[in-house]
Amino acid sequence: MSEISALPSNIVTWLKGRSELSHIKFLTEFPAIKKAVPLKNTTVAVGIQSMEIVDSFTENDEGVLVENEYCRQAKIRLRLSIHAPYSSGGEACHDAFTDIIDCLTFASGLDILNSGCDGIVSDRDTDAFVLSAWATVNASLCPASSSSLDFPSFISKEHLCGSHINDKSIHLSVAQQTYLNTPFLSGTYFGTGAATRSISLGFKPSVVIVVGNGLPMMYFNSSASKYHAMAAVGLPGGASLGIELTTTGFKVKSGESTVAKGCYPLLNEAGTTYFYIAFR
């Protein structure tokens, strides 16, 4: 739970680095100690007011909520004690509160559920206006010794759960998850007439199939007395006429530079649309 206790200081450090909040002094004291008299700058003390930890549930494919055995859900209410000099007026308290919440909500990775504030009061001891405000943060946490809160602005976004999560024999790697989620990629390309054409997929395919839209896999050009292949299959160990697998996709050929048994590939004919399906 050390990540929770360190949250106020992490937030203060992050807020101090925001140029739009450079006019505000941030502290981790809570309750706030007495400030210099008279107060010269708007000062904000950040602390934890309350925290609620409940079981975490995830909806499965059947729409049933299943309890996450290793994780819990936490709702942490941050307390913001905002002090503004009399000379700045009470409006300075609300301005500071708005600026801080905007930064935490839109510029940080914190999941801010809601926020609010009480009325402004006058503190004669510091000659300042005081606004008590709060913001509720939603976070996931694990009870394992190596667990971390999912506060992506302040720590790694990776949600750890000790050796259980890191055990690759029972958990899929990112590459394996990608393979299961998107085992193949389909698309089209428009023929340019060039002798060769490279198509980038972003991964090294295991199998690629290319066909001309609405065309036979092969046809005989009677005027030229030639056979043309309008489709092809590429494999790691070999391929049919006119296609070659690459480390990032595949390459097709078109024209008379390549021939096999009197047949010429025509996989980049100008004006022709080709469909392909590539398996990871």
C-alpha cells in the first residue's frame, strides 16, 4: 500500500512541474500547517481524506461479473486545502481549484471520478481565504508484494501481480494476445503497373493470398498469346508465381521479367484492384 501513501507527494511533484500552475505553491502537509503571515501566494496542501477498497469484478463473454481474485478496486478521496491571500480575493481559490482539477483530469493519467468543494471561509490567522476541496480517484491495486496502483501519470502503466502475472506458462505474451485477437489482416491495393510492388503489413506474415477483384486466377491473353496469373499464394518456404514474403509484408511482381512454364504474373496491373489476406 506504499503507493497509496506516496500518492499525495507524487501528485504534488507532478503539479509543480506544470507551467500553467507555476503561480501556485504546493505542499504535502495535511491538515495544512500555518502559513506565513500575511500569505503572499496561493498555497495548496494535498492529502488523503478517505479511501474505500472493494472487490474488483470483470464482465466475461456471457455478461456475468466475475471476481478478480488477485486485484481490488480503490476509491481514494484526495483533500485539497487551498489558501489564497486576501489581496487576491476569494475568487483566486476557485480559480486555483479549477486549474488543478483540469490538469489532473485532462493532463494526467489519473481516473478522476468526481470533484467538488465547500464554501470559502476567512482565516484571520494567515490573512487568507481558505477553500476545502476534494477529488475522488479510481484505481486498481493488487495485494501481492510487488503490486502497483494503476496511476499511469506517476508510475508504470503495467499492472503487476507478482510471479503469477509474470508466469508466461499460464499467461499470454503481448505477441500471443495480438495473434489471437487478430490472427489475420485483409486489405486491398490498386495496381500501378510497376514491375514490382511492396506491400507493408507491419509484421512478418506466415501466409499471404492475393487475388484480382472479379478476375479469374489465370487467363489466356489471345492477342499476346500469353498466360497471365492474376492470383498468388506466398509461404515461408516458397510461393507461387509473382509473390514473395518479406519481413514486413509481401512483394508482388507484374510483367514479362518473370515467367514460369509460359505463364507471366500480373499482380500489379495498372487500374486493377487486388484483394489480399495475410496470416500472422
